[in-house]
Amino acid sequence: MLQQDRERKNREVEEKKRIKKEKEMYQIERQKQRIRKQKISTIFKIVLVGMTLYAILFYTLGFNFYTLIFILILLFLAGVVFI
């Protein structure tokens, strides 16, 4: 009877350890996902700023056709960022 009680306690302890480890792994995975999303968001912001600077540059140089193309690309990227 004492042996059964010990075995039950051991199983409970092991189950608690397993649950704690799963929670930690879940939290780590969530952190990785957040970091991945932040990296993607940062990349899109850098691209948007770069494209905007190019559009301003081409506009000041008088390249209206290129300005329209870059504005369209900017709108597309802005839509992708905010989705």
C-alpha cells in the first residue's frame, strides 16, 4: 500500500514537471513568433521608407512616370504591412 502511494506521488510529480515544461515551451514559441513578426514588420517599414525616399527623389528630378510606379508599390506594401 505504501508502495502504491509512492508510485502515485511520483506520477503526480512527473506530471507536474511535464506540464511545467510544456508551458515553458509554449511561452518560448510565442516569444519566437512575436520576434519573427517584429522582424517582418521592421523590414517592411524599412522598405516603405526607402521606396518613399526614391519616390521623392524621382519626383524632384521630374520623373513622373517612375513616381507613379513607386506610389503604387508603396500602396501595395502599405496594404501588406497593415493586413
